Amino acid sequence: MLQRVAVVGAGAAGLCAARHILSRPSSFAPPVVFELTGNIGGTWCYDEHVGTYDNGRPVHSSMYRDLRTNLPKEVMMFPDFPFEPELSSFLSHRAVLQYLHRYCQSYDIGPHIRFNTAVERVRVVMTTGEKPRWEVTSSDPSGGVQTETFDSVFVCSGHYSDPHIPDIPGIRSFKGKVLHSHSYRHAEPYAGQAVVVLGAKASGLDISMELARAGAQVTLSHALPRLTFPLPAGIQQASSVVAVEEDGGVRFQDGSVASADVLMFCTGYNFKYPFLDAAELGLVIQDQVVSPLYRFMMPPAFPSLFFIGICKIICPFPNFNCQVQFALAVLDGSVTLPPQAQMEEEVLRDLQEKVERGVKQHHLLKMDQDQWEYCEVLARSAGFPPLPPVVRSLYEEVWRQRQVHPENYRRLNYRLISSTRWELINGSADG
Ligand code: FAD
């Protein structure tokens, strides 16, 4: 019997899941891809709108108008589906969305997507002696609700939509504007304003530079060691914000105080899966953590539910591509998982080891350097081609360039020469 798979979301991860399911017609029926919005692409669908739509649903995408990718297309692509050769290495969100449309068309995924259909609930159904199955309840815009049963569910609903805003004493007395990068679209409205940007990771840095170019006075407040690379004029660094004073001034950890018109939180996102019952699945889903997940994908008690792309500091599309192929190998029996207790023990051991190394709770799903071995292990155990070494090598080079030239590294253009070598074809990041 062919297995039926439900895919929640038609962003990059959901499209990747659908593409690989469709390529295994002897094991899987065509997937049902549920997509909340009327479009594919998720994050890459730029939407000028912020807040909520008329139907009460919050805007999903956190994309800003002038974003250029922070990975070159040579690394960002699904390994078996290159971007168009004439594009430069660092892309606009429009180019990425076009790429995902091309991907969707090439693998004929469109007919399997149910647009404007929200997954409201995913419930596990246990029948004695049989594998658990999944009841998926969805609603369409006409108010129709239906429940269908599947053998497996791929959760591809993304995790850059629910803003994480740390609790700062006195923030309610702040007189100016408070927003999260989720609702930032472009810099013009902030020209001439004093903006405190909280957080200096990818979005915090990029948005600070956009704001400074538009003529805002930016204070980039963060808990990292002082950034040593040159920041553009108009940006000064500060330590973490510890409080907002009664007169609306912003106080930093080093005791200094600044007045601000805007507080811009670039403080990340919460994991939010309103359609799942965490306790039923044996999971803890808190703001910044989902655990325990074997191989960062499946609850050990229910290894036919897969979270795709949940890790942070990864090369997203290649990572999704590895996870999806591994998950399908679990479902078709070509990978045999250890018993539940062993999977639980392994996850726990891994978490404990990280905590002992000083990794903070909200960083437990950060992969960073570990991502390469992770993908390698998935490929080896499921028998699909590993990521070509050139992906890691160019990713690390770009990471280095970002540390030194955060403003200009996107001027560089690369070319892949082979599975192990790349070359810089033009551009200079030196000012
Ligand atoms: P999403 O793109 O978020 O897609 C999830 C989909 O699920 C959405 O379409 C949503 O509508 C749908 N959905 C959600 N809930 C439901 C539900 N209940 N029912 C039905 N459908 C649902 N990555 C890079 O590789 N390079 C970059 O340069 C880069 N820049 C980024 C910049 C920003 C500002 C952000 C936020 C992210 C960036 N990323 C980048 C990471 C990016 O999120 C991933 O590359 C990738 O697009 C995530 O895909 P996804 O499918 O996991 O999630």
C-alpha cells in the first residue's frame, strides 16, 4: 500500500518534501501539501502588509524590501537544482521566489498544493498492533473543515514568524515606536530618527545598515563581544538594553542612557506549532526550543512526524534536502531507527553535552559547525549522495567575508568549478 503523507506548508521545506515524495511513486502516494496562504515560497513572499489580515491571520513572512541573501546562490540552492547562471551570487527575495516557482514547476508540485488551507490540528491515532497514523484537520476559506488520515506528517511551517520580544523592565512607558524585525519592511520612515536596534545577528546588522544609509542614527545594542569590523557611519555600538526609564530613555548594561524614537527588536523568533499537541507527542515546545527530537527531526515516540528545517545557523535549502531524504528513507524502511528508549537517550545525551559546554537553552537548536557532519551522517545512513564539499568550503569563506566586510561582502561573485572547488569571479568587498 502506498503511504500517504501530509505536508504542512509550501515554503522551501514543504516544496522540497513534496518533490522527493513525488520522485518515489512506488512507496508514496502523491503528497497533500496544505498551504495557509495563496502562494508558495513562505518567507520569500515579500508582503508590504504587516500585522494581521482581514481574516485575522497574522502575516507570515518577515521579509524586508531590500533584503539580499546572506548566502550566495551557489551554496543556497538545493544541491540538485541550480539557480539560473546569469544571476549574481547574492540575490533579491524576488529572485529566490522565482527560483522556488521554477522548482515547483519542474517537479510538477503545484497540483498537489491546497492553497488558502490552514492545518488546524494534527492528532496521532493509535490502533493496537499498528503503526500510529495521523488525523489532519484543515480549514479552507469558505469555512469548510475536514479531517483526513495520513501515515506521516512533515511539519514545514517555518519558524520565522512569531516575534520573540524579551521582557525589558519599563518598556511599557516607552513613548516612541516599538517594533520587531518581523514587521520591518524598509528604512525610509526612520530617516532622521534615533533608532535603538536590539540584537546584532543577521537581521540586526542588515537592518542597522539599511537604517543608517537612510539617515537614521542607529545604536546597535547587543550582548556579543564588541564588534571589531568597521561599521558604517551612523551606527554606534552599545551593550544590552537593561531598562526603559520613566522619562522614556533607554538604559544600557554599562550604565549609559540614550534617548530613542524607535526600539527595533531583532531578537529572533519563537517556535510555534498551534496545530500540534506537544504533550501528546512527548515534546516540550517552548519559545526557543522543541525537544526531544531525534536527528533534530522526529519525536522518538512518533517517528513518522518530521519537523523539517527546525535548526538554526544552517545552510537551509541543502539541509532540508538531506532531512527530507532521510525522513523518506525512515518511512520506506531503508533506514532502521533504534528503539524509542535509545533515541531518547541519545537526544538527552546530546543536549546534556551541549549544556555542559555552556550552550544556552535558547541556542540548543543552533547547528553551525555541526551541520556538515549532521548532513553527512544522514546521507550515509540513508544512502543518498552527501553534500558536495564545495558547499561547506564556500559557505565558510562567505562567513569569513561577512565578519570582515558586513556591508560589502555581497558584491562578490563566485562560481563553482567542481564538487570541491569554487572561484571568485568578480567583485571586491574592500569598501
Ligand atoms: P517558510 O518559508 O516560513 O514557509 C512555511 C510555510 O508554511 C508558509 O508558506 C506558511 O504560510 C505555511 N504555514 C504555516 N503554518 C501553516 C498551517 N498551519 N497550515 C498550512 N500552512 C502553514 N535562508 C537562506 O538560505 N538565505 C538567506 O539569505 C536567508 N535570509 C533570510 C532572511 C529573513 C528575513 C528570514 C526570516 C529568513 C531567511 N532565511 C534565509 C531563512 C529562510 O527562512 C529559509 O531559507 C527558508 O525559506 C525557510 O523555509 P520553510 O519552508 O522552512 O519556512
